[in-house]
Amino acid sequence: MTALLPRLRLLALALILVGLVPALPAQAAVTVTFYGHEGNRVQNGWLLFPHAFVHLHGTLESNGLPVDYAVGFTARSPGPQLLLFSDRGILNRPEPAYIADGIAYLSVVISDETYEAIRSRFDYWASAEGGTYNLNNRNCIAFVGDIATVVGLATPSVRTLSPNGFLKDMVRMNPPGSLAGIQHHAGLG
């Protein structure tokens, strides 16, 4: 019995020390944020049009790799021809200043599996099959709506030409608590 006492003391000390170690940080996660850009103004010599895009940021749980990827869908050759004709679309990566100037409407923490599903949708939108741009129905709004659907969000009809109007409606359709990890940013004004 006396030989057991030192072992019990050592075990008690180990348990005390474990209790003093701070809790490990929460598991890594990636967040997708849905942005709108007001547009209809000139900035640094460029005419900015309304636009919607997504920003994936965080850390993958599976391998700890950082994620920082923003992208939107737009016409390869913007111009008045888009009022009448479809054109090739491209995935466009906005500059950090453009992201900072955008309006973050809604964020959702996503799993690695959802992240991979979103990346797969990016590949589709960049392909010959999915990359046709049409101002009325295959535009940045349709792209953001597609990504929102992959995440599990309810989306309004994409038959609008107002990215911010679409995103405000999407926020209304997805109130706090409607999906795990959802966070609202912009007011609905």
C-alpha cells in the first residue's frame, strides 16, 4: 500500500497540471462571406458596376492549410453588347481594397466537405459548360446564389439585376439561427 502512495501523488499532480493547461483552441474552420458592391460610381478612373462575390477565409480542419480566396463571376468582355447577347464569363478575383470596400451581408462557417463542394462549383462556373455569362440570368447574382445553395442557404429568385437587393433578400430568408454557423453583417435598410 505504501508503494501505491507515490503513484497516487504523481497521478494527482498530473491531473492538477492538466487542469492548469489552457483549453486548446477551437477546431479550425473556413467561413464563406457573401458580399455586394454598390457600383454605379467612378473610382480611380474606373466605372464600377454593382457586383456580388464570395470570400472564403479561414483554415481547413483536415490539414490546417489557410484559405483566403475571393471570387465573383463576370463577363469576359463587359460592354453594351451584353444587353442583347450572352458572352463568355470568367471568375474574377477582386483586389483586397475592393473586398474592403464591399458590403459583407452574411457569413456561414462551413465544413471541409462544403468547402470542396464550393471549389467544385467554381470549377463548373469556369468551364466551357458553366461559363456562359448572360446579363439577365447567368451573372454574378446567379453565381452567388449557386454558392449559397451549396452552403444550404435559402435564396431568392435570381431574376434581378440588383446584387445588393438579392443579398438583402437572402439575409431576410436566412434569419439568425436558421443555419448552424450563420452570422449577419449588413443592415437591411
